[in-house]
Amino acid sequence: MTTVQTSVYEPLTEPKAVALAVRLGLFRDGAPLACREIGDGNLNLVFHIVDQETKQGVIIKQALPYAKVVGESWPLTLKRAVIESNALRTFASYVPQYVPKVYYSDESLAITVMEDLSRLQIARKGLIEGKTYPLLSQHIDEFVAKTAFYTSDFGMNQQEKKKLAQSFVNPELCKITEDLVFTDPFFDHETNNFEDELRPDVEALWRDDRLHLEAAKLKRKFLTEADVLLHGDLHTGSIFASDDETKVIDPEFAFYGPIGFDLGQFFANLLLNALSRPELERQPLFDHINRTWDVFASVFSNLWRTESVETYAATPGLLEDVLRHAFIDAVGFAGCEVIRRTIGLAHVADLDGIEQKEVRLAAKRHALRLGRRLIVERAELTGTDGFRRLFAETER
Ligand SMILES: Nc1ncnc2c1ncn2[C@@H]1O[C@H](COP(=O)(O)OP(=O)(O)O)[C@@H](O)[C@H]1O
Ligand SMILES: CSC[C@H]1O[C@H](OP(=O)(O)O)[C@H](O)[C@@H]1O
């Protein structure tokens, strides 16, 4: 991977980002450049630099040595910038149409310079506005199926896979997920954040032994199954979309993990949006959930049958077993994501943005009931219609 190491780390400011863009020759000489820091995520700085005449832009994303959402009291490795640029390049080798182009990266400055995607909209924002993005699930699941297959022991040389997995060992970012997704929301932990009115519902989860056992099994899978290269944080805020184009950004949580994890995060964030909508406007989200699984299973199966490098791939029943477990795990991971986005440290605007307090609290109670059942009953959900059934059964 061509990440260079040229300078001593310092956080960029807008003028420094412009100076860097000029030094890197990203714009024609004398171009009138405007720059704005537009980062709205939890962790990093994002500078948008535009030539005001041609309107062409680039993005410089820089990791801070701490988690931006919490501050300097939460130190965080700068290495995540290398993971992010390498993941974008690796994904581009399989599905270039679904990731921004990386123009340059510098490990010491913890920066990734990439394609400006401002022509698109962050999918979470569009979904909250009521957009439906007809191709979203088809594109995301082609992205997930192809990157999963080609980085697995069935799609690539198995020695090469081990080396690739080594280059994506990402302990600090995985620890964030281990804590914030799989652990803290299930216990009385200081990182949790929820309205006082939800306390009885939350305390019921904290006392729930059956839920603890199933969440623990899912956490164990996340800790131990080095199956495929994952994006690691595939929520709708990590996806740019329009009616005909989709791009996945922000893979700083990338690592080798269980095949169902990215699918589960995506399912969950579609459900979180459905939870925020009136009943009659939810159908497009359930359609996306159904298509997500259908496209994933079909693309993955096709690659398995035609391109597998593993002798056992042709064994009757093996592909079906892999898909069945991927689905069950994805349902459970989705449940953990729904719960943590409701009462954990990092919320989503879909739920928090519901203005009327009683409606918001009802949606969050619904989310907790739904998340719990997705975790506990994941093996009994026979197909994607099960999401709709559980959604309806947990509404009141
Ligand atoms: N390639 C890009 N083109 C345009 N805007 C981008 C690009 N990458 C990030 N952004 C903007 O920056 C915001 C934060 O980026 P993100 O990668 O999600 O940061 P974080 O890692 O802090 O979550 C995005 O929501 C989007 O508005
Ligand atoms: C303290 S990190 C919390 C949360 O933020 C990450 O999301 P993003 O970088 O897209 O804002 C990730 O989901 C973490 O769990």
C-alpha cells in the first residue's frame, strides 16, 4: 500500500489544509481555494477544499490523537488513518464503483486525501428527509458480498489472506466496538446516555440474563472470528448516496471479523430509520432489508460457485451453512446496534431528531424491545420477513 511518511504530526487548520493541498499539487497554480472543516462524525477532522472557479474539490480527512466526540481524555491511535486509506484501496480493488478514490495518504500526518463526494448526500440525512434511494440496498450488498467473498479463505489465496488480515489488525478501534456496541449498553456503565424516562426499560435490559448470554455469544464472535475483511462501521452515516450512485466512506474500523457484522450494522440502521417514521412510510426500509439479503446471498453464492479457491467449496451444504450462519449472526449484530444507538454513547439523528418527546420516547422503547428480540430470537428468524414481523410485534 502506498502510504507515505513525510512530516511530523500536527492537527490541520483550514489555512494549513489549503497550504498542504497546494504543496501536494492537488490544484492548478494560482487556483482560488476555499476551505471548510465539515467533519460531523465522532472521531476525525474533514476538510473540504474547493477551487472556486472550476468548483472542483478534494477532501482531506485527518485523524486526531483522541476521539473528537469525547475530547483529549479519550486518546485514540492515529494508525486508524492508515487502516482507513488501506481499506479504501483494498475495497477499490474489488468494487471501485462503491468507494471514493484515494489520491494520497500520509501516515505521519494521519491524513487521507480523497475524492470529493459532495454531489451525493449522506444516506442517513436523506433517509431522515424521507428519501428512499432505490438502489441503496442493491449497491451496498454488492459491496458487502464482493469484499467479503474476495477477502475470505474462499476467494483469495489462503496464505495471502493471513498477511492481509495481519495488516488490518485494529485493536483500539475494535475495542471501541467491543465496549460501545457489545458491552456497555447491557450494563450500568458510565458511557451510556439516555433520557431519565427510559430508565425502567433500560434497567430491565441490565437485569436480563437471557439477553446477557446471547449478547455475550455475539461479542465472542466479534472477538474471535477472523473470517472476512469488514468495513467495521457500516451505518447509514458512512454511506453517500443519490438515486443512482452509492459510495461507502469511513472504514477506519476495518478488520478481519465475522461475515455477518457489516450486514447487521446496515440492517440495524435501516430499522432505526423505520423506527423514526410513521407506519405508512416504513415500507421502503423493509424493501431495502429484503433486497439487502437477497442481493448479498445471490452475489456471494455466485462468486462461491464460480471463483472459489477452496477444495471444499463444492461440498453440498457448505455454502448453505455459511449463508445461514451469516444471516443469524447479522440479525443478532443488528439487535446490538439498535440497542446501542438508543441508549449507548453514540446515538443516531433518526431517533434523537424526533421532536415530540412522547413520540421519541415511544420510538426508543420500541427500539429496545426490537433490539432485544433480534438478539435473543435471531436463530428463529427464518428470513428477512422476520424483521417486519418482530418490528410489528414489538411496537406496543
Ligand atoms: N469523500 C468525502 N466527500 C465529501 N464529504 C465527505 C467525504 N468524506 C467525509 N465527508 C464529510 O465529512 C463527514 C464526516 O466524515 P466521516 O468519514 O464519517 O468522519 P468520522 O470518521 O469522524 O465519522 C461526513 O458525514 C461527510 O459530511
Ligand atoms: C467514540 S466513537 C463512537 C462511535 O463513532 C463511530 O462512528 P463514526 O466515526 O461514523 O462517527 C463508531 O460508530 C463508534 O462506535
